[in-house]
Amino acid sequence: MVSLSFLARKEKVKGLIGHFGLADWWVSAFSAQERQHIKQTFRPLGASPSDDSLTSRDVSYFNQSVVSFLSNLAGWFGKKEDRTIAYRILQKAEELIATKEISPLDIHFLFHNKLTLYYKDRENPKSLDMAIRACRQQIAIADKAARAFQTDYSGDSLPGHMGYSQLAIIFERQKHFDQAIELYSQAMHQGWGGDWEKHIQRCKKKMLSA
């Protein structure tokens, strides 16, 4: 007997899921109930309650990368009861980095969203580890992301960098002040926005009083 999931795969999926060739993943990663919940929850600016841009509407005009799309989609599922959905979306986005040519800025924001979502569950040691990993992943491409910002937004100052600031805060709470200072200094050297010098001085005072 032909399974319902197989039939669902064979149906023509339009919308953003079809546009990016994600139909097989869409069916295999989520149950029918979850897919319905995702479609009901995802409401980009200007969308009506009946607008199904994920699987039905024509989106040939859409010009974001697949990683940017999935990263933004995951952000709609930040509630505690929805985060397992967000994590599966982020996992797929991360897998695609290795198979497609993706802008450093899209990857930068993917790791930003990843660390933000996992840090919400930081009381869970595994989630905290994933948040720390996301910080390190974002920091690892910080040079490339900074150059991309400067190219795309010439004349503007670099914004803040969540990976540097969040990981440094974690180190401070763990009383690893020397590691926090190293991160603050690196972020300041690269030109990311933030009160890095103020944070460095705070860490130095804490080291003296420890």
C-alpha cells in the first residue's frame, strides 16, 4: 500500500518550500500536524490569515537565499513549545551551507538565530552547549562577515556581534575573565559595534577582586 507521506511527496509543492526544492525534507522532517502549525504560524509582513506562502502561493519573485529563508522561518518558532520545530529548521539550513554558495552575511545571521534560540533553553546543558557552539561558529566567520558588511553597507559602522558578546558573558559568569577579555578585545579589533573597552575594564576589575 502506498504511504500517505509518499503521496504527499509526489504532490506538487509550490510556495517557498517548492521554490527552494525542500518538498522531501518538508514531508520527512515534520508530521502533518506540525506542517499545518508551521503554515498557520508563519505570517510574513503583509500576509493575510489565508495566505499560504510556504506551500501554495507563487513566490518566483523571492530573492533571498535558502539559508536566509530557513533562518528567518526558524525565528517564528521561538516559543518553548515550538523550539523543536525551530531546531529542525536550523539544522537543515546549516546542512545546506556545505552544499551551496551562501553569502557570509546569511551564514552570520543563521548562527545569530541559532544561538539566540538555543540560549533560550540554556537551563538544559545540551542546549547551552549548542548555544556556545553557535557563538563559536559565528565568531569563526567574523572576519568574512565584517568584510561583507563593509562591502554591502559601505560607510556604515559594523553592528554588534551576538557571538562575541554572548560567549564572553558566559565566560564571565563562569569566572573565566581572561577568556572573556580575549573575546572582547578581538571583537573591538575587528570593529564590531559595542562597549568592548568598558567590558574589558569590568573583567579586569573582577580578576583583581577574585
